[in-house]
Amino acid sequence: MILAAIVSLFLGTGVGYALRQKLAKNNVDAAEGQAEKIVIDAKTKSQELLLDAKTKASDVMVQSEKDAKQQKEETRQAQERVLKREEAMDKRFDEVEKARKVLEEKAGEVRTAREEVEALREEEAGRLEKIAGLTHDQAKKALLQLTEEQSRETLAERTAKLQKKEQEEWEKESRNIMTQVIQKYSRSHAAEVMTSTLTIPNEEVKGKIIGKEGRNIRSLERATGVELIVDETPESVVISAFDPVRREIAKIALEKLIEDGRIHPAKIEEVVVWAEKEIDNRIREAGEAAAYEVGIAGLDPKLLYILGRLRYRTSFKQNVLLHSLEVSYLSGAIAAEVGGDVKHAKMAGLFHDIGKAVDHEVQGTHVEIGIKILEKFGIDERVILGMRSHHDEYPYATPEAYIVTAADALSAARPGARKDTVENYIKRLEELETLINGFEAVEKSYAIQAGREVRIFVNPEKTDDYGAQKLARAVAKKVEEELKYPGEIKINVLRETRSIEYAR
């Protein structure tokens, strides 16, 4: 049984091995068949793709040949049209040339006929002169003299009537032009005042502005030359000064200090210096904006800066820069109506009062100063001739001079544009400050309280406390002798000494 089992084991192993070999062979044959099928399918697919590509390429070639033929045909047609147009143009040119020759011939005939007529007229005039015994001029003079003697009274009446009618027509036309020009100009007039109001966030800010024992408000008033009124109006501070530049510097500085929150004398001085630079920038921008509004380009930046200073200058309560823009616009409009030079009229109107920007610094009338400024910056002579006559200081050399004078009168004559009393008031305060600044020890001075008080800051190195008292008396005496003013003026002389050291 053992032997039978061993034999059975060997037989089973052999049969299993034979079956396994047969299965493996069958798998290999199946794989080879599948691979061969894949290769055949790939070849068939590639042949189909190649055939499809050849078909598409053939279609593209056919379409390209067709497009080329069509483009060639279109080009040929375009060339034919160009040739036909050239032929038509040549034909038209020939016709024009023939017409020109015909016109030249007719013009020659007309000239010949005119010469013949002129010769006949001269011959006839000579024949008449021989018959009359007078030349043409003598006959004309005798006829006019006879007519004048016979109709002297009629001619006088007729001449007077014509002159009156002509004057009425000119006045009517001038009123019409002025009315149209004024109606075209629509700028509103904002009157300048002696105070500016600054709105503050709350009442606590007033305490910061005043400072301990009033240090801050005194520092600010000294640095800017204005008077601050902090108690009258709730949540606002009133800045009082006759000089609009000082008011604007104080207003800008206060706004900056309130925004920053740190208000003390050192910070105030720093911010006031910054505000003065800011005003310089605004003056420059005002000059550039004025030139742009009028339509004048290419001016020197320094000239525009001088022009911008008029923004903070008033004349009889009228802002001089706005007045200059108004005169420029009116001058241009009048020049356009009467056939004048619009550009030069507008420039002359814009610069007619430019001397007022520095008239408190330079000797001479504002017209003379303005002429020197414009000559320095190479402005056209026609502009200078147009602006220099608006106060009748110089003769009227150009039509634009009359136009600018008329425009200046129109701008100044508008109701509410000017107030003489305010101008006299400002002039009085300026004279007061100028007189005080003439003393050697005075560093700067400000007229406040509508001229009822003057604050004088002296250089502490040039005078002592006793000298400050003497200066106050000297100023009061000189003011009494040289100025006219209502009431009394309080003279305050302030001498301040600061000692500064740094801990390092």
C-alpha cells in the first residue's frame, strides 16, 4: 500500500506538471494572438488616418488655388478701375486747362477794353477842359465853392444833424455792447471782511488754544499778528485782522494745531512757519489758476506768483485778483465786439493792477510798478500799452487801452463791488504799522482792535526794559504828530527774552 501510494503520488505529480505546461502554452498562444491582432488594428488605423490627411490636404490645395484665382481677379478689376479714373482725371484736367486759357483770353480782352475806355475818358476830360478853360481840379473846386456858398446854412444844419445822429448811434451801440458784455460775465462778488471764523470740535479746545495763563494764545497772536476772540461764539474762534494774509496764516495754523492736538508755544511757532509756506503755495496756485482761467500760457512762474499775491490784496473792499479776472474777461468780450485784439486786451486786463501786489514794498504808483514788472518779464509791449492808461496817467496809445479802461470802470462801478470807507480804514492801519516799523528796535508790529491798539515786538538784544518804555512814548508821540485817527490808540511794547539749553 505504501508502494501504491508512492506510485500514485508520482503519477499525480507528472499529470499535474503536464497539465500546467499545457495551460501555460495555451496562455502564450492567446497572448501572441492578441498582440498580432493589435498590430493589425494599428496598421489599419494608420492607413485610414494617412488617407484622411491626404484627402484634407487635397481639399486645402484646391481651396487655396480657388482663393488665389479670386484674389487675382479682384486685383485685375481694381487695376482696371484705377486706370479708368486716371483717364477721367486726365480728361477733366484737359478741360480745366482749356477753360483757364479761355478765361485768360477774356481777362485780356477786358483789360484792353478797360484801357480803351480810360483813354477815351481822359480824352473827353481834356476836350472839356479846353472848352471850359479850367482843369478838372479847378472845375471841381469852383463847383464845390459855389455849392457851398449857395447851401452854407443847409450844409451846417445837415452836418449838425448827422453829427448828432452819429453820436446817438455810437452811444446806443456802446450801451448795447456794454450790456451784452456784462450779461455774459456771471462771476459773483464775495465781499472781503475783517474777520474769519474757525469752527472747533468742542468747547474744550478753547482751553487748549488759550493755554496755561494765556501762553498759547499770546504766542499765536504774536507769531501771526492777529487777534483771537474765543469767548463770544460757541464752538468757534474768531480771527480778527485787517490783513487777509495774516488771517489766513492764523486760520491754517489753528486748523493744523487742533488736528494735531499738541498746542504749546514751540509747536505754535513750528506750525506758523509751515502755514506761511502753505500760503506761498496757495499764492502760486492762485496765479496759475488765474492765468489758466483767462487762457494765457507760457508765463514765467515768478510773474504768476506775483499775480497770485493779488488774491490777498483788496482795493476799496474789492478783491484785486477777482477784479483783475473780471477786467480781463470784460476786456476780451469788448474787444471781440468791437474788433480789437482779444488776446492782448485780456492780458492787459489781467495785469492792469499787478503793481498792487508789491506797491507796499516798492516806491511809485501801482501803474508804474506794474509797467516795470511786465518789462522785467518780457511781456509784449502792446500789453503794457494797453494796461498803463487805465488811470489816465499815460496817453491812450492803442485801442486796447480804451477797452481796458472801460472794463476797469465797469468792474469797479458794480453795486457793492467797492466801499471807500473800508479802503480808507485799511490804508490808515497800514500807515500806522509802517510808521511804527520805522523805529530801529522794532522787530514787528501789528495793529489790532480796529486800530485802537498796537502791539509792538522789539528785539531784546537792541533794547532793555527802560528802552522799551521810552520806545512806547516815542511811538505814541510820533503817531499823534503824523497820523489822523478817531479816539485813542493803545501802544503795547513787548520785550521777551528766551533762554534755551539742551540736555544731552
